[in-house]
Amino acid sequence: MQPTVLDRRKLVFITNSKIGATVFFLGLTLVSCAPQPTSSVTPSPELAVVASTPEPTTEISPTPSVTSTPTPSPTRTSPPIPTSTPTPTRTPPPTPTITSTPTPTPIALQAGSYDDGLLSIAVNDDVVTGFYENYTGWDEKLQAPRFSCLFFFVGRIEGSEIEIASSHTKGTIEVLGEDKIKINLEEAPGGCWNVEPGFDEEGVIFELTEGKEWKSIRIVSNENAYFYNSPDEKEQGKSYIVKGDVLRIFELEGDWVRGEYHGSQGVTTGWIKESDLYEINEL
């Protein structure tokens, strides 16, 4: 049996002899269920089903549910906080290193023989003593040099220029190098202008020939000054030097000095009494 769907808005009467029941509803959908006829029955003409032509069923489409998509709230992006540029560290300029130029150490005056023995210089701490001896010309009658230049001097070291004094004049010794010096004199000693005229002009340069450990140069004051083998009265020898001779001294011990004499017969070395020599301050 097929269900019959009627318009829920109209009153419908259904008559059928074989319908055992009539369902009446108003305002609702009427569904009548009747047993399926077993045979085809032609309805009587007088029995007609009066029914209004059903209006086409308007199917109401369900209102689509509107899902509102929530509008996302705009994310407010805060502007980036500007990163402060670190203040550059000011590196102070390097302090210039002031290099002081060291004062050059004055070249020490060397003791020894200069220009093959023409000049002898001795150094003892800051005291300088020296002797210059030179000759020129030859006298056949006298068998001796015609002109001579001899002078003794003493001075004190106070730098590369040393002031000196002799019995005749004053002057300076200038150290030009380790083995070179120059002597200037205010006046040329007597007779020297015939032998070496440059002492009182531009000066005379000397070069070291042989270094010696001479401590002092002294002049013999006694008529005869004997050499001793040791600083002892009992050790007197036969050799002696005379007044005015030059003794170059290596060592001082009490009242004795050990030195050497340069003569025509060679070099004599030994001990001599200091009392046989001039004091330096007596010149």
C-alpha cells in the first residue's frame, strides 16, 4: 500500500468502500493507509472523488546556514623600536712616544804613544799628563838637531775637549776618534814655530801608534835617578836617568813608581823613587 501525501493546507474527503477508516487532519499532512486492492475495481460514476487539483508543491529549500567567518581583528604590529646605534667608543690617539736621543758618551782619551813617539799621553782617572818632543834640521858641527820643540802639559778630562796647561802656554786636546786627537795652543812654545808651526793656528792632529797603560808622565828633577829592581833600597841597579829626562809611569806604590825611559839606547824599565821626580803642580 502506497502512502498518499495530501496537501496539509486543505480538507480532503476520501471515500472508498474498502477503506476501513477515514483520517481527518487539519493543518497537518494526512497520510491514509488502505489495504492494497487485490483486483482492479472500476469506480461507479456516481462516486467521484472531489478533490482540488493540488497546487504544485513548493519545496522550500532550507535556508542555508550562513556561517559567519569571524573577521580576524587586524593584528596591530607595533613599529619596530629603533635600535639605538651604540655610541662608538672613541679610542684616544696613542700618546706619541717621546724618544729622547741619548747624549753620546764622550770618546775616552787613549793613553799611549802618538805619531811614533813624538807625543806621549798618560791618563789616570780624570787627570791627563803628556809630553811632546820633536826636532828638525841637523847641525854638522854640533852633531845635533838645530831646532827643537819640547813641552810638558797637564790637564783634566771634562768631556771630549780637555783643557791643558804647560809652563809656556795653555790650550786644549780635542778627541776626534778612538785613536785621533787634536792639540791647540794659545801660543807656540819657544822654538816650535820652526818645527811644528800649527799648534797656535788650526791645531795639530795626532794618531795613536801604540796604546799604553801609562798612569802619569813625570820629569826627573834629581841629577841622577837610579832604577831599582823592586821598590826596595837594597835593590838598586846600575842604570840611571838624569835631570830633565822623561819617565812614563805604569804604577805607583807608596814612595815608589814603576816606569820606563825611552832613550837613544832603547827602553829602560824599573822602579824609581818618586822623590827624584818633579811634582806635577811644580811645573
